[in-house]
Amino acid sequence: MQSDIERVLFDVPAIHKRLDEMAAQITTDYRHRELVVIAILAGSLIFMSDLLRRIPLPLKLDCLSVVSYHGKTQTSGEVIFKQSTLPDVVSRDVLILDDILDSGYTLAAVREKLETAKPRSVRVCVLLSKRKQRARDVGADYVGFEIDDEFVVGYGLDFMERYRNLPYLGVLRKELLEQSGE
Ligand code: IMP
Ligand code: MG
């Protein structure tokens, strides 16, 4: 697994230091609010578990599973929700957590869908945001790290469902993307 990584982008101490800062900000912003965290599976799982344990506020946690990639590195643009029912967010302060903001299709679709349930507020928190022109005009309120437009894996992020368990974030070797026909 390690030999498939071209270079390490953020090691474990760098990730944890940034999570401390993000959690402190979120804790300040949501003091005295009724926070409902909606984590997008499966990419945000590791990020979510490390981040939420740093937020000492009463909160509810729900997960949403969506598919947009179909195993490829390029988004199809179509976002399919795997659940038929949405978490109960009426009049609640919702914080959506995702691993990475890339084209924006996923977060735009999730945000729109949750807004139909009339929450009090909706904010977006991502570990990574790619510096690029997005297909959908969606921003994030909390961003761990801004990165170049490269394919990254580890710390929950996958390539064809592999590498999620790498403890750090790294750039995947280009020839692996090419070999798979991407
Ligand atoms: P978007 O809909 O294009 O913004 O993509 C969001 C989803 O695509 C993320 O939640 C990831 O699952 C996946 N994704 C986008 N870029 C990367 C990457 O560099 N590495 C791994 N997964 C990625
Ligand atoms: Mg993925």
C-alpha cells in the first residue's frame, strides 16, 4: 500500500493539529445550539470520528450514503442517495461533513436535499478542498486543507475502495490511475 503513494501530503501530526483548530472553531460557533452532524459515507468516517471526539458539545450524528463516482476518479455528475428517508433535521443546525470538495456535485446535492427538510441552518465542513473551477458552485464553511487538483488517498479517502485505512493523506502514483483506465 505504502509503495503506491507518490508522496505524503499531510502526516498524522499535521492532520491532528488541524483537527484541533477546526474542532475549536466549530465548538465556539455552535455553543448553545442544537447541532446535528450529517456525515457522508464512507470517505468522511475517519475524519468524522477524529473530529467529533474533539467537540465537547451535545450533538446528534447521522450518516448519509451517496454514490457519484462509480469507482472512477472522475465524477459522473449524477448523485444517487442510497437511503429512502432523510435524517430528521427540521429546525436543527446541520453540519454536513465530507472528506473532500472536488467537483461540488456531491455536496450541492446533499445540501439541497437537506434544505427541503427545513433545517434552521446548514453548514459544510470538509477535510480537503481542491483548488479548481467547480462544476457546482458550492462552498465549505470549514476546510481542513486546500490542495492542488491531484488524486489523494488515505485517512478515509479511497481509490476504488482501497487505501482508506492509510493513516495519512498522500498522492496516489499517477500510473496506478492510468493502469485502471482513468
Ligand atoms: P465531488 O462530488 O466531485 O465534489 O466529489 C466528492 C467525492 O468524490 C468525495 O466525497 C470523494 O469520495 C470523491 N473524491 C473526489 N476527489 C477525490 C480524491 O482526490 N481522492 C479520493 N476521493 C475523491
Ligand atoms: Mg470515494
